Amino acid sequence: MKIRTGIAALILVGLLATAGFGAEFTINAGIGLNDKSAQFQSLKFFKELVEKNSEGKIEVVLFHSSQLGDDRTMMEALKMGTQEMTCPSTAPMTAFVNAYKIYDLPFIFANEEVADYILDGPVGKKLLDMLPAQGMIGLAYWENGFRMLTNSVHSVKSPEDLKGLKIRTMENPIHLAAFKVMGANPTPMAFGELFSAMQQKVVDGQENPWGTIFLQNFFEVQKFATDTGHVYSPFVLLISRIFWDKLPDDMKKVVQSAADLAKVHNREINRKMNAEYLEKLKEKMEVTILTPEQKAAFQQACQPIYDQFAKDIGEDLIKEVQKLTSEYKK
């Protein structure tokens, strides 16, 4: 866990100490994305529901743009009970629960509808049920979205075009391995460090959903984009188990209901925003829309990843997800 020091730490302690004055319970909720993101808009929706339906007994205080630290730092804070809520992508959650690597397998979900079917079904619940042992409660799956590729060197239309490119990934072994087999030079890095790293040419590119690419102004330091859709990235709305156990049952119901309603809200606006931001990015970048044949080449290049991580993730879990996705298509 990163240690917060100096003036910034004192300011943060002051913010957390004064937040929720007058309420019986305070939820300090931090995320990595900025206040224009669909994720933050849904957190505001969640806040309104909780504060209204708890009749002011719970106050939700929101922090965006990694103000409380990166995903790993905030999850550690949840475990210790020094922060109440965060909403990370599933990729950094693999440091706590190995099975979450299932969501990082390249091209395992064909579209958002298949992802919803898996996340809201028995597999999704099974993985949420693994979190209390790690000091966290998984309230609902929200959406980050399909991850797309950008870079500042040249257009990418095939795996061969990735050769030699330094691509920032999350600190996740499957993401690193996938870009390696496609020929890139993957570089793990915290999200908060990414813009300056691209600006200073420490890395050539990165991969994130369209909304993140646009709202973080990555187009200012990236010229080329490709709709690879190589990984579907869910968010998980997490709450500290230490805090959760202090809540009365009626307040738990308020929080869980708000999380479920905000999930629907999040997916709707995230998909709408991603579509809109793609069109805006086409005005600022050279965007390559892959043909089915071109996308199949990326899928084929990533096939060794399934065998490489089968034992690590669990062969039965992979087969279960593949069976469910196959059934959904029918």
C-alpha cells in the first residue's frame, strides 16, 4: 500500500474526518476516473439514492481522479477500514482473489449483452462471494467497458503492427502476457501516471475504453486508435467489510438497493457515452475500425493465453464461462 505523506496527507485526513458531520454513517467513496466519467455520474446517482432512502442517516462523500490513491491503495484501505467504498476494475482485484483473472482473458466476451449475462449470473455471484474473506463486500458489477488500443507511432490493424510498441497495461499478468504474445512491449503502470508517461514518450500507447480515452484527453498525446475490444473490463462496487458489519440491516438494504439501481444506470449511460466519445475521437485521432477478419487475427494471436493461465484461473471456471457464453449465443 502507498503511504500518504506531507501536506496532501494532512488535507486528506481533514477531509475524511469532517465528511459526514451530522450523519450516523459516512461512506467515503473514491475512484480513479475523473468527475466527467460515467462511473462518477453513477456514483452521484448512488449517493442521491442512499442519502434519500436512509433519510440522512448515511452520507456519501465522493472523491474522483485518484484523490484517495490508486485502485490497489483504496482496496487496501477498505480492508483496513480506513476507507468505506471504491469501484475498481477487476484487473487489480486479482491481487486479492485469483479467480477474477477470468475477466481478463482476451475476447472471452463477444459483446456487452454476453458480459451482463455472465456477471449477473452464477459465475458473477460466485466471484463476489469470494470477497468477504478479503475484507471487502462486492455490491454490484458496474461497467468500464471494452478496452481499445491507442498509440503515438502508427496505425495498428494487425498483431504484427504491435511489434516493438511500448504499451501501458494495468498491473495484471494476463494483460501483460496477452500483449507480449501479440508482439508488443507491455509496461505495467498506475493509471494516474499514464498521461505524463505518454507525453514524455516513456510508453508509446495504452488500452482503455473510449470514454476513458476521451475524458482523460489521451488524444492530446496519442494519434492512432484501434477498436480491438480485446478485453471487457467490469468495475466492481466495493464496500469495506468492517464498515458493512457496522451497518444495521435496514441500512444495508438501502445501500444494496442503491448499488443495484446504480448498476443499471451505469451500464446505460456508459454505453451511450462510449458510443458518443468514439465519434468525437474520430475527429481528433486516426481511428481504425477492424473488420471481422482483422479482429479474428488478434483473437487467434491470443489463444495461447488460455492454455498459459488455465491452471492459474481454474480450468473448470473457464469451461463454465465458455459454456454459458455458448448457450447465450444460441
